[in-house]
Amino acid sequence: MSGDEQEKLPTEAELDSMTRDELVTLGTKLDGVELISYEDPWPVKGTKAEKRAERQVAYWFLLAAVAGIAFIVAFIAWPSEYKAPDTDGYFLYSLYTPVIGVTLGLTVLGLGVGALAYTKKFIPHELAVQDRHDGGSAKIDQETVLAELADAGNRSTITRRSLVKRSAGAAAGVMGLGLVVLPLGGMLKNPFADTNSKDSLWHTGWQPSFPGEKVYLRRNTGDASEVVLIRPEDLDAGGFETVFPFRESERGNEEALSAALHRADNPVMLLRLRPDQNVVKRAGQENFNFGDFYAYSKICTHLGCPTSLYEQQTGRLLCPCHQSQFNVFEYAKPVFGPAARALPQLPLAVDESGYLIARSDFIEPIGPAFWERDS
Ligand code: FES
């Protein structure tokens, strides 16, 4: 700004008494902005065409709002529990992911297109040129910029378009609600409700359905209907295998056999350590192993990935997600990475026919579980 211009600047009192239009004019001048054109898309207000354009914008926001509500309802109520193919409920279950994906996608799309359409149809098309200048902003610049922003909001005409305002508000509100429901939805289950059920967070598919029921260790051959049980001699020293629960009551029941292989908390790592291996056992779980056989939940206690990599020389089980490592020579306690709890151990035995069985379910929740747990 030149010395002459400095002398012409209004005082603070004059600034306070200026209208918004005067401040906008002053700010434009001070910023060295030259307005080339300022084309109002609706020079004649309230025409049918303007109202039609307003409705078109509102339709997009309404679409977003409706899709957002559908997303929340589907996320909470759509059957998401695993169903095996060709069983009752499989069709609805198979639609779960597409339904929540499409509804959330439509919500974002409706909001985005609505905002774009509004900008295109109602914001005046301004063409201006401005010189750059260095240094911080003086009070006069701050005041005039604020006035310009308020003026831009005013000229966008959003304040008098209640239909657009309400539909956009509804869409943004529903989407905001969806963003809250999304992370909180998984916490809707009360871990202390029905703690004895095998579907509660405290139990897995290894829980016997009735006292004394044998739950065998089963191999996954890739064919859900084929049941292959495991004897100790099936595994060499130093070897390991992923096993799943099997109970005689499920023999021939394809749906139950398949569900046992797919239930998220069922996979267990069965390890046969070398006979000369020195092992530190967890206090209170000294008899959970059967000879050299140890069984640990495969579900990482960090965020629930499968701990699939086993390095038999060091006894390390590695989770590929965030590189947590568990030492199976020392009750699978975490020795590296973000996991903070040992992998839960499944108590083993061999039945009179020589097959490996689980003596009970895990005695603690598996995986990352939940924060109310005490171990
Ligand atoms: Fe295993 Fe994160 S889920 S380390």
C-alpha cells in the first residue's frame, strides 16, 4: 500500500460504523482485486426455473438422507451372522456387505453431488484478479476479509433457500449419525449378557453343548462335510496344524460342520513341541498341554488377525498384521509388537479311542476381546 493510500484508510471507529457492502468494497480495493465479472445465475429471483434447480439439488440431499437411514438400519438389523451356502438365511447373509456398501456409497454420493450441483447452479460465477503481497494481515484486512466471507455466504443465497438448507442438513446429520454408529455398532453387544452361551463373548465353538460332551480337534481338508480327527501320532515333533472343533452330534450335518470351520473364534494352532524343549507354563494352566502338544487360539490378542506364521527353532508365532510375536515356549506370551496379552490356551486330552479332544472351552475370552475383561 502506498503512503497516500495509508492516509486515506478509515479509522477503527469509521470501520465499526461501515456497512458490510462498504467493507466489501473497501477490502476489494485494499487487496488490489479487480473484479472482471460477477455473473448472478438467477438475476430474476423466484422464477420457476430457479425453483426447479433448487428441487434438483434438494433431491440429491434427500437421496443422501434416505440412503444414510437405510445404511444405519441395515448396519444394525441386517442378518450378518455367517450362514453356510445352501442353508436357510444364506441369501440374506450374502447380501449384507453389498447392502451396507451401496447405502453408504449412495449417502456419500448424494452429499457430494448435491454440494457440487448447488455450487454450479447458485453460486455467482465470479472472475477476479488480485495482486499478491507479503507480510501478515492488519486489522483492517481481517475485518474486510470477514465481511467478504459473510458477503459470499449471503450471495450464495443459501440463507433464503430453506428447502436446500433443510435437505442438506438432514443428509449431513444422517451421515454424521452413520459415522457415529459405524464404530460404535460393534460395541452394541453386552459382554455380560448370557455369559454361558457359546455365542457370548466369553465362549467359542469349543464349548461343549452339554456336560461331558466330547469336542474333538478336527483338520480342515477343504471339504466341510469330510470329518478328519487327529491323533497325537499324526503330527511330527516340531510340527503344527490349524484345527477346528467337532462334536459327534454334528456328524452328517453339513451346515453345522461348515459353520464350525468358519466361525471366527474357532481356529486353534495345535503345536507339537520337541520332547527336549524346555517350556514355561502359565500359572494355573500347568496341565493344559497333553505331553508335547500345546493348543493356542489362533486369533491375535491385538486386533484379531490369524497368527499363522510359526518359526519352530525359536518357538515364535508371528501375526502378519502388525508383527506381534508370541513365544510358545513360554505360554504364548507376547514378546514383540503391539499385542499385550498371551494367546489363550485350549486344555487338551486324548479320549479312549486315541483322538485329541478339548477338555473344555478356553477359560478366558479370545482375541482382542473387550475392555471389561480382567485378564
Ligand atoms: Fe496381530 Fe495386530 S492383529 S499384531
